[in-house]
Amino acid sequence: MAQFFATPIEYLKGVGPQKGVLLNKELSIFTFGDLIQHYPFRYEDRTKFYSISEIHDEMQYVQIKGFIKKKELIGAGFKKRLVAQMRDETGDIELVWFQGINWINEKIKPGIEYIAFGKPNRFGNKFNIAHPELEPAAEKKNGKHGFLQPIYSVTEKLRAKHVDSRMLSKLINELLSLSADKIRETLPGPIIASETLLSKKEALNNIHIPTTHDLLARAQHRLKFEELFYIQLRLLKLKLIRQNKFRGQVFQNTSLLNEFYKNHLPFLLTDAQKRVIKEIYADLKSGKQMNRLLQGDVGSGKTIVSFICMLIVLSSGAQCALMAPTEILAQQHFKNLKIYADQMQISIALLTGSTKKAQRITIHEQLRKGNLHILIGTHALLEEEVQFHNLGLSIIDEQHRFGVAQRSKLWQKNKDVYPHILVMTATPIPRTLAMTLYGDLEISVIDQLPVGRKPIKTIHQYDAHRLQVNRFLKDQISLGRQVYCVYPLIDESEKLDLKHLMDGYESISRSFPDIPISIVHGKMKADAKSYEMKRFVTGETKIMVATTVIEVGVDVPNASVMVIENAERFGLSQLHQLRGRVGRGAEQSYCILMTGYKTGTDSKVRIDTMVKTNNGFEIAETDLKLRGPGDLLGTQQSGALDLLIADLGTDGKLLQRAREKAIEILAEDPELTRAENQVIRNQIENMRKTVVNWSRIS
């Protein structure tokens, strides 16, 4: 059976070598199995027919039936078009084609009754339909058509070769006929019964040829559940393997932690921070390798938590490493942690691309001997020369910015026993995405802000209110505060009507002639950037005009206002990260989102969400619904999810149910040896490995 679905797609009737190559390249359809899993992205109700006289301007799509009275080729060259006149009992309408004219002209026969489907457009006093779907009415009566017409995603290259949604539908119908006795069940009977699921065969038939809305919904439910179930099962299985296979160093000495807590901790920990420290400590003393994700909003206190966890490891004589994605962020961590480390007589060093050679040699030597306790750095930590005496804990900050191979290098820095792994992110991850991307990790969440922090007030202002905003900024500066002004672009763009950075800098200079201003952007040399940032950090300048380079790594408690220009051009996650640069002191802070009056629907949702809430997880959930998981992951992990039918933005409850079932099965039968779980073993063996990237390390 599996061999049938592994058959190359070119061997399906109606495909052939040329179309086969095209389907490979354009849709990654290589086999019969790939095609049968190319699900429709929407459906159109084709049971309703309209008379030509009923067509009006507000119709999105229309289906009509009539005879082709005549057809003619009009114009020449690139203006050439094919026009066919269709008539029913109530009137006439023109059907127009601008592409594929010769092929369509051969197919259309005057005097035959056709069914046309498409978007009506008004042209003077009449309507026409450009590039309609057209088929003989007799073929519709005799063919195998469902209650709802499936619409499949295709590309322009496929359309140019006459492989459109209808053609794909025909190919899939042909495949369903051939595979009627070859579709095997892929879920155990007990799950199908307890979840009242359709069989796999019924689900595939009703996803491609739905006869009722109810059967379509049940088919979608079955296929989504199966997809999510196997993702969770594989992740949980990986987790079991790791827990059983990888032992971890045991760290239960808390002498340094106790000393720091009693004598040096400069503020009270929140309950959320205490809870997370307990969760990590339980892992560190368990004898099994820790693999934990620490989520915490901007300013929630992840850094102090990571330092306290380092103290547990250092108490037993091991070493710690903290890797950050940028030099600015690594320097920020080093600056913050060095204060605590010096108080505790703990040696700490910074290693980045800018570290001088002599310094590097000293760091390498101290590290090998075990005299250097904490090493903070960028990708430089991954170099072969960086050898630890005994690395006990690896902390990776903003881990989604690192690739799999990079993270694994740090993971393998200890020869005998893998170090414990703590990955941190200030980007709140929606629960559904966390369960899918990080389902093999333990997850800790810091969901409280430190005591005394006031929630940032977010205000939406239009460009027309610029003078009012400037007056507010002057008032804040007169109180001794500082201001960020962030722009999306550095140079002018002909395509985007945006206030670019240099124009903004000049405008702000004119509006605030007596106030010193810094400017920072990604095209500046590192020395110039550091100089400007230093001036702002020390309070020498009162306004920083910048691009998103200040998204991470700049910590100025005195900065109380963040102005984001052209806020509609930023994603929700980025807006939230930028807002997190203020609100780090005890004073009330503000985020002002500047836009023009014209904003799209999604932009309005983003702006409204920012004004309504400071909760990063609420913001992340909205972002997931707007953008989908692919965009949220960034380039390093964009291949980590390639769902065929499930949608993490809307299928959260189903994902939770699928995970519960997977946990239940593995709890009773971790090796999947029971007879009823044979079907799961078969499915895992036959699953295409490229569907989900299972090779992730943390």
C-alpha cells in the first residue's frame, strides 16, 4: 500500500513527465501521496446558478449557465484578446481571455451549453467575466462533482501550463478512484472511537469531494487531529528518549545562591521568578540533562534568574556559558552580570568578534584551567579554541536567532556529559506554537513584572497631531526624562511613502533646536554606534533617533518615552519589543504609535492590540492569528513547521486534545509495542521526514 503512494506523480493519468517536473518544482508534489495530501484552501458553493440579468456590482463570484453564441479574436500583439458571447433566457454577457488565448479558442465550441464561473466586472452598462472557469454543462452532469467545489493553491507558472485548480481537482479525483482500496487507516481504533473521527478513507474523500458541510467539517477535523497528534507524539517520544538516555551532572549545592540571596540581591524576586528558579533547580539536581525553555516578557527579570541558576552550578565547581545573538546584547548581559559576579568574587569574561587577540588567548587559557567561571559572548563561543574545563550550564538567549548547527556546537562543548541547557526568549511564544515547536522541552514562564514597575501607557496618534506630540516630549525632557524616536527605514524608498531616518533626524533637530540628539542605525560602524549609544546611556543626549537596532540590548532606565514612526509598518512582535525599551525605571513610561490616517485592516488590529494590552502572550496570540506560524519563526526556523492542514492560529484546542492523547498512549505503552499501536509504528516509519523538522536541538 505504501508503495502505491510512493509512486512518482508523472505516472498518474493526465500528468506525464513535463507536468510532473512542474508539480515537483512549484508545489513540492513528487508522489501520489503528496498529491492526495494537497488539500483545498477554500471551497465554493457551486449549487447556486444565477441568470445573467441577476448579476450586480456587489457580487464577488457568480455561476451562470448559457450557450456560446459567438467568439472572436480582437486586437493584436500584447493587446490581443479572445471574447466569447454567452446568452441565457435573460440576456447576454461577455467572457474575456487575455492569456492562453489559442488553447482556449480551440476548446470553445459555439452552440454548446456551458457553465461559467468567475468574478463579474462592470464595463460601461454591461458586465463581463475575465478568465472564467468554463466547462460544458453536459460534462458537469456526467462528472463526479461534490456539493462544494474545492479550490487548490496553484502558481502562475502552473496556470500558464493550464494546470489550474480545476485540473488539480480532476487529477485528485482520478487518484482517489485508483486508491479506493489502498487507503489504509493511520490511527488506532480506540482513538477513532473515543474521538468519533471519520476513517482515513472517508476523510480523504470528503476533504476533496465534500457532499455536505457537515462531512467537510468532520473530514477537516480528522485530518487536523491526525497531523497534530503525530507531531506531538514524535516530540514527546524525543523527550522520553532524551530523559532516559542523556544523564546530567547533579548540581544541588546552593551555598553561593544562599549567600547572594541573603547579602547581595538588590531587590525582591517576584513569585513568578521564584517558581521558575525552583523548576530549574529541580532539573539541575535530577541527574538528567535539563532542556528547558524560559519565556519572559521584556523587563520580566530573566537575567537575574539566569544568574541565580549559574550560582547553583558554580557552587559545585562547574562553569557556565551565556550566548547572545548580537554583540550589543552580549555586552549588555556582561555589564549587568559583572556587577553581581564581582560582589561574589566570581570570574567573568566577555568574548565577541571584537575581543582583542591577547585577551582571547588569556580567556581560552583560563577557561581550560577552570579559573574562568562564567563566559558570556556571541557566536565566538562556538569556535574550536573555546574549550571548557567543565561546562555545567549553557544558556542561549533569544535562541530563535541561532541555527540548529550553531546551538548543537555549544551543546557538545563537554566531552563526557552534555551540559544542562537553558534557552531564553523575550519574544512571547503563543501556547500552541510553544507546544509544537518546543514540545520536547520543559517550559518555564515568568509572567509577572518586577515590583514597582508601572505598566507602559500606549497611545495612538496621527501625523496631524505632531505638534501636540512634540509638546508632550518637551514636557518629559524638562522633567529629566529621555526619548527614543524609531523609524523603519534608513534611506528613502520610492516604493514606500515613509518618513525615513535622516529626514526624521532633521525634522526632530528643527523641532528641538536646544536639545542634544543621538542617531543610531545599522549602517554605522561599530565604534560610531557605540559612541552614540554611550552618549544616550550617560544622559549626554536626550533624544535617540534610531532604526530597530535598539530593539534589543539597550537598557536606559531614564528613557520614558518611545515614539514609533510609521507604526503600521512594524509587526506586532517588533512593536512589543521596541516598547520594552522603556518602562525600565520607576517613572511612568509612554509608547506613542504614529501613523497616517490610511492604515490597512491588519495594521489597525496591530495598533489596537498594542494600545489595549501590555501582555506579551496576548500580543503573540494575536500575531499568530494575523501572520501564521511561518512568519513568527524567522529565517532560522522557517522550515521547522510545514503543516499540511492544521492552523496553529485557530486549532489550539484540537492541538491540546491531540497532545493529551499522545501523552496517554506513551504513558501506557512508551515503546509502542502493543498490537493496537502497530498502526502508529507503521505511520511513523512511513511519514515523510520533511514534513516537520525533527532535527532541532533545544
